Amino acid sequence: MKGSDALLKMLGDRGVTTVFGYPGATVIPIYDSFIDSDIRHVLVRHEQCAAHMADGYARATGNPGVCLATSGPGTTNLVTGIATAYADSVPMIALTGQVGTSFLGAEAFQEVDSYSLMMPVTKHNFRVLDPERLPHAIDEGWKICQSGRPGPVHIDMPTDQLSADIPDEYLTKDYGVKLPVSDLSGIPAAADMIKKSQKPILLVGGGAMGASAEVLRLAEFCNIPVITTLMSLGVIPSSHPLCLGPLGMHGRMCSYDAMKDSDLIIAIGTKFSDRTYNPHTKPGEKCKVVHIDADPTQFGKSDRDGVNILADAKVGTKALLDALKGYTNMHSEWDDKVAGLRKRCDCGFNFEGHPILPQTVMKEINKLLDGDVIVTTDVGQNQMWSMHCLDIRRPRQFITSGSFGTMGFGLPAAMGAKIAKPDSKVMTIVGDGGLQMVIQELATSIAEDIPVTIVLLNNGWLGMVRQWQKLFWDKRYSGVNLNPDPDFVKVAESFGCEGIRVEKSGEIADALKQAMNCDRTCLVDIHTDPEEDICPMILQNPSVPIVKGRCPY
């Protein structure tokens, strides 16, 4: 079988139905094979968006997304999207074409050392220098990208290898991968720490996305409040009485207060990032930590005594539940305090005004959210308003770029999620800065029939940077004014999408309903108040006081 045919057959055998990509000379053999394959190819307008779409697909399903680009600039354009997936532990297969093996190192047209280029932002790299190695790369890469802590795997394919013949027996061979080993020896000690704790909290990260049921059972069985991160929204429903909501630079003060006062942190699938765990948010020195994680490199970041459990979140949390049989909640005083914190934070975001406040937009979006709607966001104030205000009900309902903070992520990720879940309505919440980085993908949404709702919080600025300059740089605004912005409604219409302009609060509800019921991509251009900051704002520097907004919690 020809190499390119073998590639698509092996991907199809593993359940791949869609590849997001952009062609070029070195990958023409693959594009020729697409004609006779059942795998759908989605032609993006920029390779970075191929990676973001594969990322959104993977986050919506939990299965690897696949993206494809040609050599040279096609490959380098993928890097930002692959790095985004790597930072947030998203399983992905990134395929790149390469110049023929006889030209490697000869400064051939569109040659780049993609193997070295991708190394810092992938779990593993392959370069296929022998056609018989292509099946090995697909089989092993498929397992590596999902095992342990997930992440992208890159396979670089010289064009001559794609046209070479591969013996059939290589396609069905199991090449094997040494899977991570769990270490549950710390479970008894962890259970004992929970039984002795008077002020425990659960700190849940994105690594717990596949352990939602176990986390919820642990929280309810032990009556322990749950603090989420940006990446774990939906692991426990936002409306659950034990859910305090997100911690972070723009998280909720009730989570901050509970974190600071706790005597035990049960951390599941979280890496104690600087946004979540810093001098402002660290609890007292006597607080201990039980840390369940599939990645041993994450242990020790809390700088607190405790127990580390090397395991997938689902496996580790279930083992902890089994060890806690017969446990009786003995921290009623803490329970009462946590209930008070949550009640104090439940302001309902009933803010009205003109210009339109972002809180008002979020309030109207919440009326339309059910368990089936998927929400993606871009990066900036729009992302933080979404994190802080939206009522997320289930795992994989909220998709965003966390650790890498990639502007332009929202729209292509929404399109990837829509392909993954065609029966779900998909909404992306974006700012005017991030949208303009990827606005060409409106063409892809129409050409490929991928209808999504775009909620544009349009304030004419790079809002998050402007907020920093406003609060901490004496309002010395530099490089943040986007005006004159384009007429986004006309831009949307020029691509064949629908466009709705909203300038009054009373128009938001009807506009959102119309957009979500549209049979093609619809952009809702909502003009919001540039002076409204996303607060609280908790910097890593403990000498800088916490900035609070309209709702202090």
C-alpha cells in the first residue's frame, strides 16, 4: 500500500473521521489519497487554525484531534496551535510534510527542521525516514498522545516516503508502548489526612475532566467544597452547592477565602500554576496537600507537606473513595462557613447600564445554556468574564486556552467542537482583538458548513492589556486602541455569515436567540463598555492589593 493510503487507513482504523489541514507540495500524496478515503478533510484558511480546530475537536470529545500542514511555513504556522494544546494537555496528532529524504539538510525549498522545532511543544516526535516506520509512528504516536498526561505528538513525513510502498503486515502490527505505572501506595495516608482535617478543600484541575463522577462523589460523600481552575470548569456543575467556582487572577473571592483558610488541599489533576497558587492565594504553612496526578513532575510545587499519588485522576480518586468507606463528616463549623462564602458570592450578576456591561451579556447567555450547548472562548477579558460568570454544567462544555493564553483560539476551536458534536449548538465568546487574528475562518465555516454562534464583546480595545495599564501603569495607554475597528456585521455578511449588531441591553436576548437558531454561522456584535474591568484582580505579587469590582466576590 502506498504510504499516504496507509496513513489514512491507519488513522481511520483508530476512529479518526476528520483531519483539519492546508495543502502544499510535500503533502499532495495525502491529498490525493483523501479522494478515496472516508476521512473528511476540512480546508482551513490558515494552518494555525487547523491546530486549533483539532484542539477544539479533542477537548469536546476527549479523543485525539488530527491536523495536517505542508513543510516550511505550513509547519511553522502550526506551532502556536500545537503549543496551545501542549500547554493544556490536549491529545493531538500533528502531521507535517517534509522535503524528500535525499534533500534533507541541503536547504531545499520550504525545508525546515520541524523535528527540532516541535520538540519543546510536543510529547513526542517522529521523522519517518523509512516507509516501514510510518505505521510504527502512527501506532505509537496514537498511544503516546493519550497515555499518562495527554499531549500532542508530531509526525514529520518526507514526501518520498508518502509515495513509497509499505508492506501490508506493517499496518496491523502492534508496536507497543510502555504505559505509565500508577503508584497508589499513598492512598491510606491520604485518607487518614482527610479524616483528620477540619477545613478541607478539593482543588480540581483540567486533569480531572475525565473523573467528574468520582470527584463529585468524593465531594458529596465527605462534604468538601470544590474550587475549580479555569481548565476544570464543568467537572462539577457551577450551580452545585459545594462548588465555589474558579480560583485565579480573576477568580471568585469565595474560592480565594476558602483556599487561604484551609488546612488540607486535595488537589486532583492540577499543576499549581502561578495563576492559581501564588503568595496571594497560598494557605498557611500548616496546610497539607494530597496531590493526585498522572504527571510526577507536578508534585512538590505546592511547597507543603503531604502525600503524592501517581495516578490518572479517575483511578486515584476512586481509590481514595474506597479507602474512605465509613468516614463521617466531622467539620460542621467549616461547612457552615463555606455555605456562607458561596451565598455571599452568588450576586446573580444583575448589572444593567449603557454602554452595555459584559456581566449583562453573560446573564443573557446563561439563560440559553443547557447541558448540550458547548462554549468556547478567546483570550482576554472576554475569557475571564466567561469563566467568572457562566453557569457551566458538565465536563467538556467549556473550552478555552489556559496555560498558553492564545488569542485567536475561540473561533477555530468552536468549529472543531462543532464537527466533533454536530448535534450540539456551539457558541464562541470573543473580543475584537482575538477575532481579527482568525477572522478568515468565517470562510471555512461557510464552505464546510460548520455553523457556530459568535458572541463578540466589542469594546474597541485590547481590553486586558488596557486594564493592566489603567490599574497599574497610571492609565498610560500604549498599543491597545483598536479603533477604527471594521464593521464586523458587514465583514461577517461578506463571508456569507449572518450578522447582528447590538447597542442596547434590551436587544441582547433576542439577538442571541436568533443567532443560536440560525442555520449558518452568525456573529452578534455587542458593543460593550471599555471602562468595565474584570475583577477581582489578584496579582502574583503579594505587595499589590487585590482589586475588586462591582461584585466584591
